[in-house]
Amino acid sequence: MSGQRPLSRFAFIEEVMTAEFMQLVRILDHITVDFQLPDHSDVNQARYPWSVGLLSSPSLYAARMWEYPFAILSAELQPGMKCVDVGCGMTAFTIYLKDVAECEVVGVDPDMFRSGIKYKGHGVSLEFIKKTGLKIIRASMEKIPLPPNSFDRVFCLSVMEHLPSDIAKRGMQEIARILKPGGRAIITVDVNMFSEISRPLDLIWDSGLSPLGEVDLRWPFRRFGMFCDGKQPADVFGMTLVKDDYSVETTYTEVKGTAPLADAYLVPTLRKENLLISRWHYRLQALWNRLPNIFRMAIERIGVKGILQRILSGNGT
């Protein structure tokens, strides 16, 4: 990868316009047209006005004009590499990995159907699989039916922000599990200054993987995308993570001989959590946040908030 750009950083409009990125965008644009993939022209004009005139029709989603080149360049792909695209959908990126980068590619998506296009290409049709020759398996992120330590590169682009926190956490752990030691995981997530739809550093911790090289957490001066309510995720953060091959002790008490060891990437999975409580925490917190202030004040007066807080903290019975 050219230059000294941090391998984990925010998306910049200016970077999209560089010759390095635009060369890849043109290839992906041709793939989108050749395979008649879902058209995002309407949403691009509304959300990414800077992209107008840069893409053919049908158009790939303009945010991918940064995400796909970022992922391709950060991965430093070589022919024959074994790659997984988690939450692949029907996109030019998975086709690029197979036909241009000449990698061995597996796509993973939970939604599979016979033919046609669902909203903006969500899910994968059997018709698309036949046309592209891709190997795509139907599976949820929290349980990927692929062997551990078996892939050189794992990609998950603009998926995590759409998932409940417990599913995203489990998905990051699955990405780490199937990645080879020394392999790279390339993750992109949508973020917003005014909401916590995704928290990149939490995702890194949940994976047990390590950032490769520097991490630049500085927000760009200009917003990457635009949404009418100003609250939807319209910035993008990309992460390049690596699976370190070393072990750590897992006990805090003195032992005779060698203490129990675990691979370093497994350490976050050792935290004991009740997944049922985790799911209820997510749902109740979302419900509480949606309540009008007048109802919150009434609940506080009658003392119910204390009960809710106990449940949300995981101490309820």
C-alpha cells in the first residue's frame, strides 16, 4: 500500500478522488455494469452529492467508493489467497476478489432467495451465484460454518452497524476464529457523531484482534455523507486488524507449574456473560431511550426506574 496512511482511519472524500482509489473504483464500476448489479443512483444523489457524475448506471453505493479500495489496498491481496466476505450481499467487491484479485473466495450471507433483487441488493439470489460463479454459503454472522484458522483475509464491510450489539460482538469473535494467525481482517463501519450506532474500538476489543499499524481516530473536517435528519450514520471508519499468534495466562491466582494458557485472540471470549440478559439490556435500553421525557419523569417519581436500572445493569432477578 502506497504512502504512510494509517491502516485504520476515517473515510475522506479527498482520498476517494485520488488516482489510486479512482483506478479501483473504475474497475468496480465496470463490474457493477457488466453484472447489472443493484442501482444506487437515487440514494447517491441524495446522500453523496459529491459522487454524482463519477459512476455509470447502475451505480454502486457511493460510500463503497472509499470502502472497497480501502479494503483492497489494506489487504495487500495476492493470487490464491483464501478470503471470506462476511455479509457479502450482491456486490462488485466479492466479484473483484474472485475475478480480478484471483483469490479463493467464500461469501457468507444469512438471506438467500431464488432470483431478483431485494432492496438495494440485500441478501443473495441463486441467480446471482450462478451468474458470477461465486461460492456463497447461507449463514448468520454469529455462527459461521467455516473451519478455524483457515483464511488469509476476512472482510466485513458496512455490516456491523446494522446488528444488535450482542450479535455484532459474536460476529467479531467468529471473524477472529476463522482467520489464520498472521491473517488480516478488514472491517468498515458507519459511524455518526450524535449516535452510538457503532463503536469501532469496542468491536476491536470484542474480536481479540490487534490493529495493524497506526490507528487514526481524528474525525475528518468534512462529513462523508448527508442524511436529511442529520442523525443517521454518514461517516465511515475502516479498520485493518491482524491475528497475533501468541498465548497469555488466563488465571489471576498463583498456581504451581504452568498456568492455563489461551490464544490471545480468545481472551475477550473468556468474559462470562448471560446472553439473555445482554439481549434484554439492548432492548430495554432502546425502549427507555424512546420514551418521551414526561414519561421518564413519571417513572422516576414512582421508583420504577431503579428496577429498570437493576435489570439493565444485569443485576435484576
